[in-house]
Amino acid sequence: MAAVLGLIIGVVIGIFVQPDIPVVLQPYLPIMVVAALDALLGAARSYFERSFSDRVFVISFVSNVLTATLLVLLGNQLGVGSQLQTAVIVVLGIRIFSNVSAIRRFIFQS
């Protein structure tokens, strides 16, 4: 519950403060957001399955964001940044839709 409350507070603060993102991080921000969304939906899924652990959530959140960002950084260094970024988005997108599907099945019992 604290994670969800922290997320809501962070979004509200971000809307009103409108922080400036450093130019160096701007290409990686969409990947970070998608990776964070994947971790958040995975946590929601595990909550509904009654196997949620805050420690696992924090580790998953940080490792998802760092791994996705480092993969895109590596792709940029190798000159294939857009292809690797697309691959990361596709993989995380599949996981997001899988988690949403599991949550929907739990909520609607279908």
C-alpha cells in the first residue's frame, strides 16, 4: 500500500512541479517509464495472487529500470539504439499485457 501511495504522491508532485529532465537522460526516459510500469503491474498481479513481497517489488523495480536503460545505452554505443529500444519495448509490452490479463482474470473471474 505504501508503494501505491508513494506512486500517487510522486505523480501529483511531478505534475505540479514539472521537473526538468537532463538532456542526457531524455532518450532513456520512455524506457524507464515502461520498465517501471512493468514492475508495478507485476506487483499488482502478485498482490492479487497473494504472493506480494515488498522486497521483491523494490528489487524488481530497480533491476527492470536499470536493465532496460543499460540495454538501450549499450545499443546506442553500438549504433543500434533504435533497434534495441524497440526490442526492449516489445518484451516489456508483452509482459505488461500478460500482467494486465492476469489481473483482469482475477478481478472479473474470467
